[in-house]
Amino acid sequence: MSSLGRASALLGAGTLVSRITGLVRTIVLVAAIGSIGKAGDAFGVANQLPNNVFTIIQTGILTAVIIPQIVKAGSHKDGGRVYISKLFTLGTVVFLAATGVAMLLAPVLVNVYAKGYSPDQLALATAFAYWCLPQIFFYGLYALIGETLNAKRVFGPYTWAPIANNIVSIIGFLIFIALFGDDRSRVDMWDPTMIAVLAGTATAGIALQAALLLFAWRRTGLVLRPDFRWRGVGLRHVGTLAGWTFLMVIAGQLAGLVQTTIVSESTGHPSVFFMQAAWLVFMLPYSIFAISIGTPYFTQIAEHAAEKRDLDVRADVARCIRVISLFVVGSGVALAVAAVPATRIFTTSSEQAVLAAPVLVCYLVGLLPLAVLFIVQRAFYAYGDTRTPFYFTLVQVALIIGFSLLAGAIAPVEQLAAAIALGQSVAGLVQTVIAILILRWRLGGLELPSTLLSLVRFAVAAVPAGFAGWGVYLLLGAESGWIAGNTGANFVDRLLGAVGTGVIGLAAVVVYVIVLLILRAPELSAATRMLRRFLPGR
């Protein structure tokens, strides 16, 4: 448990710094192109294309398949060197091919995701896409190397490398502002040089992010060589496993396509780019807690599953759910009551922040289910079962598409993004419940009574915490106060939004912890031990 605590603390620290620098990156990007405007949405669609492919690669193949397979390959006489060499060679070829095909199809891909765009906005998005799509290759290498490092229990570099990407992007975006000015939200403001500087900066950051992981490779103890002899090492089995996860993620991308197509109709209001910014804020607690705590647990679960120690797997999953839930419930309610100042970071006025805050709140409805799903889904992967997650993901996809179509039909255009976000959260909740019930049946139990009791305690503590945070929000003037940034100076207003988010969130978290202490929540002890790992000398 101490090694898991140290790994989680290392990942948590890296994720925290990464997400903070990521927020700064987004703030500078918003200053350059605006958050609600046609140019921002054009860049948002183009820059999302490689991220969609990365999701297919990472979630659909690497996380689901590679970690368990590398853990098993570690028992080979050569420590898995030959097997991993073949995987890396194959992966590099696939990433290059995918990048080439995507660039050839750039205009088609942009048209698919941007149905409501005018011809000039489509042209701008396509120009951005040609610069952004090479990210597919670098994202693929980053994920392949990083997941291998995780499988070998080298947890830090995969989490810390994105910080370099954020720093490069921040510098590049600041250079863009210095050269061309800020708030270029109109399509007619752009020329090829501006497009190259902005989108080229985004791609350069991803390339550096991947390259930095190579410096940590020697810690795996593996020496790799290009190996194109892909037969005879079980890659067909890997292909079968990856096939189900590939279909699963493709289904998820279909749901995302429907969402993007519908919300593109609201360009000029909270739309594609702002949904991405709100998702970035939403991902802050998810990444810091769910991924940082769950990733080391996944490696341990994969090891226990390979040894057929089902009781240990059951205990690992239940314990991880309880610890993750402790953190995400508290941070989620804190972020929800601070939604207006939090969204002020990515908007150009307090009025826009008030209009956009519901998008963040609607995403936060699904924070706990998504965090729980992270570990439940990986328990299936640990047993080499990628088919079952495909089936319960189909339920989520069907619900997301249904809710998105309903939102497009009945939601006001200014709240369309929020309605789609809420539909996604509800669909995720249903998916998580189904996944838990199936896993419980598969393992013969999942310690659900104690886990549900913990969740009830967290919910009870969240109620007064939410009221406390909301009270502080009102005391500080709400949307007309300084926390909503009403000075007229862009940087200062966004900084005030960030400070206001911290003040309100801190008040909510303090009350949350106090109530849990009164309830004598046993999870606090595990959380305290984990947090101590952040302290120097621990």
C-alpha cells in the first residue's frame, strides 16, 4: 500500500502542476482567439480532431490492452523485450499511417464535425487542421511509451511530460499575441502566418511531450529494436482484445460527433470551444484524483488478475472506489458552487461567465460516475475482457445521442451546450451503474454495502459544504462582485476569477472535511496517509 501511496502522490503532484499549467495555457489561448466566437470554434474543432484519434489509441487500445499484456510479458525470459519491440514497431507504423490518412482527409473530417459552419469558417478550421493533425503521431508515441512505463511501474514521467507541452504552448501563444494582438475571434482577422504560429505551437508542444518520455525509458530496463516480424508472439490475441475496445471508442466518437454537430449550431453562444474549456476545468479533479489514484491501482489489479487472485482484485477495486470518491465528491461540489468565477477564466465578461457556468455544472453532475467507471472498467481490462465494456458503453452512446437530439430540438440556443453536457452526465451515470452490477456478478461481490455507506457519508458532507461555498459566493458579490472579474482588464479579470474560485472552493472543502471528521469517516485516514506523500522527506 505504501508503494501505491507514493505512486499516487507522484502522479497527483504531476497532474496538479500539469492541470494548472494547462489552465494557464487555455487562459492565454482564450486571450488570443476568444472563447465565444467563430475563430475560436474553428480552432476548437481542428485541434479536437487529433485528440479524438488519441482517445481511440489510448483508451481503445493501449490502456485497455497493452498494460495487462506487458505485465504478462514481464514473465518471459527476456523480460518482455522481444514482445514489446514488436509492439512498438507495429504501433509506430500504425501511428504514421493514421496521421497520413487523416491529413489527406482533413477537409472531410472538418466538414463532418462542423455542419453549421459558414464557408469561411470551414476554410479556417481546415487550415488549422493541417497543422494540428500531425499531433496524432506524437500523441500515439506518447501514449505507447507512457503506458509501457506505467506497466513497468515507472509512473512519474507520463504525468509530468505534459507540463513541458503546456509551457511551450503558453510561450507560443504569448508570442502570437505579441505579434498579432489579442482577441482575434473573427474569421476575417486570420492569415496563413497567424494560423501557422498558433496551430504549429500546439503541435510542437505535443511533439516535445512525447520526446521527453524517451529519457525515462532506461528505467524500464528494456532495450528495444525495430522488429517487423509480427507473427508468432500473440499479436492476434492482442488484436482481438483491441478490436472490441476499438469499436467501443469508435461508438464513443460517434456520440461525440453528434454532440459537436448539434452544438455547432450555437456558434456565437457557448459552443464547441467553450465546451472544451469547461471540460478542461471538469477534468481537473478527475485527473488529479481518479487518474492519479486509479493508475497505480490498475497496475496492481492487472497483476492480481494475472495471478487469479479474485478476492484481492475485489478488495482493490472497492478500496480504490472509496478513496477516489472521497476526493471527487468534495472537489466536485466545491467547483460547482464556484462555477461562475471558474468559467470567468475562459470568457471575456461576467455576463458570458453567467451564461456559460451551467455547462460546467452539468458536466460536474457526471464527475463521480466517471471517476468510479475509470477503475471499474479497468478491472474488466485486467482480465482481458474488452467485450463487456463495449456492450455497456453502447448503452451510454445510445443515451448520449438521444439526449443530444432532444437538446437540439427543445433547448434554447444559449443553453444548448449545457443541455448536451447534462445528457452526457446522465448517460454516464447509467453506464456506471450497469458496469458495477456486471463486475459485482463477475467477481462474486464488490463490497457494495460498505462502499455505498461511504458514498452516503460523502453526500451528507457535501450538502453543508455546498451551502457554505454558495454563501461565500454570495458574500463576495456573486456575478456582480470582484470574483466575476468586472474591472475591464482581461488578464486581471481572469486572475480574479481564478482567485475567487480558490476562495469559494476552499470554504466548501473545509466544511466537507469537518463534517466527515464529525461522521468519523474511515476513508479520511487513507486520504491523509496519501496526502502526506506530497510532503518533503516522506
